[in-house]
Amino acid sequence: MTDHIYAGIDLGGTKILVLIADDNGKVIGDTRIPTEAALGVDGVINRIVEATKDAVQEAGVELPAVRAIGVSAPGPIDTVKGIITDPPNLHGWHNVPLARILQERLDAPAILENDANCQGLAEHEYGAGRGFRHMVFVTASTGIGGGIIIDNELYVGASGAAGEIGHLVVASEGPTCGAGHIGCLEAMASGTAIARDAAALIAQGQLVRTARIAEHNPPLDAADVFRASQEGETEAGALITRAGRYLGTGLASIINAFNPQAIIIGGGLINMGDAIMAPAIEVARDRSFGQSFNDVQIIESELGDRAGALGAIAVARKKVAAGAM
């Protein structure tokens, strides 16, 4: 076993995942529990602490052996101060100093990082992004987020808020995302956007097959629309294609702005395969410079739902290596 042991905590609206790993990123402990967000801030923090202790025990080490703790958390967050400011999927969390609280409760230095940034760093360190100096991670699911790697380092901006790929504006007018931004990628191409547009068509008497599928598995979501499209509902397929084209517009902006070697795509929407990715890549090719498009590989992510916790471990490990923790 190496000299250092790290804990990576992925805090989400529905689950808490804690991984214990060594310096090489080898996972030696793993605990997954429901978040139970309705318990409020204190209740969820208690669950994080207990899940971390359980994962440490599974790893066969003592809690004092944990050199540092990385926490992957939904934004917006202040990474400099270690504060979760106002996450949309954790109601009641407002300016919670989670890094400080966990440091006190678990007696190890803790660092907080945006969940999509963690996923991007994990793919760069351990997954599909290995070997690329310049890459961008995009997660396309209920929402859309991202993480930017420049010269093998996570780019976080002035206060840690960089990488909000989902809020690139892809339409001058249109619906708003959960944060209230008009026409952004998340508002136009996310799973939530697909379900919203489908619901509007169902209310007009269209998408009969989608409506029937959703009746048996409420609430209506993007997976229902995709299933209906696979069963031949043309209008459902058109919604997936439309979302893919908006996704491609966002990818073109990324390619033109960053000239990355790779864009790693993760999240639930990639399960739609070519139905969403073919129009996305077509638009990305048409709307980006040829040189930059030729430089980039668009690749599916590898790490699944472990990426957030693995990225949190990578963040903590890098901070320790740099002497910052």
C-alpha cells in the first residue's frame, strides 16, 4: 500500500458515493447510499460522515490514515472558500461551508470542487481522456455541465466557477434553464429540455406513443421520447435530432474557443447513440474551423457514475502533491 490514502465523496441530489483510494487511484473502499435530501443540511452531512467512515472501514484502514478528502458537489460553489452556495438539486443548502465542516468531522483536510469539473478530471486522469493535454469534458443528462483541462490541469477560472458548458448560449431566444438563462445549451439540449418539449407537444395531442410510454413509467423523461423514436414515432425522433443539433452548436463553440485534442461526452443522453450524436457531430463540423475540428476527437466517457468521486480523489491528490493541503 502506498503512503497516502484519499477519500473521494460524490454528493448528488439522489445519492452519496464515497470511494477510498491509494496514490495510484486504485479503489480499496466503496460505499453508496441515498442522499435523502429531505433530511436537510445537517441530516445529509451526517450521512456523508457515516458513509465515509463505512468506506474507510471497508478499505481496511483507520480514519487517521486518510491524508485528504475531495468532495464533488453540485454547483454553484465557491471552491476557494469551500462553500456550496445554492445548488438547485439540494434545496435549503445556501452558503454551506461543507469543506470546513467535513474537515472538522473527519479530521482530515477537505477540498470542494464542482461535480462536472471532478468528472472531467477523473476522465483525464483515469478514463477516456488519458494522454490528452488539452480536453473538455461534457456531461449531457438531466442538465449539462463540463470540465476544462488545459495543459494537463483543471481550469477553474478566477473563483472556481469556470467550466459551465451547459450555459453556453446556443439560441438568442427560447426557454430558460433552471438557473434562468435564456437559450443556453442546458435549456435547449438537456434531458430536461427534451422532456419539456415533448410535454408541450403531448398537450397539443401529438406524440401519442411517447405519452403512452410515459403513462406506464411516470414522470415523462427524455428516455421515454427516445424509446418512442426507436419504435417509429417520427415526431419524437425530431425532438432528439433537434437537441442533438443544439448540442453540436455548443460543441462547435468549445472547439473554436479551446482547440482541444478531445471532447469526452458523458451523461445519460449518450445512451441515445447516433440518434443524438450524429446530428451533434454534423453541426459541430459545420460550425467550427476545419483545422480545429480535425484536431479534436469526440469520445464517449468511460467511468460512469464513479467519475465524480474519482475526480474528487484526483483533486485532493493533486493538492497534496503541490503542498497545498
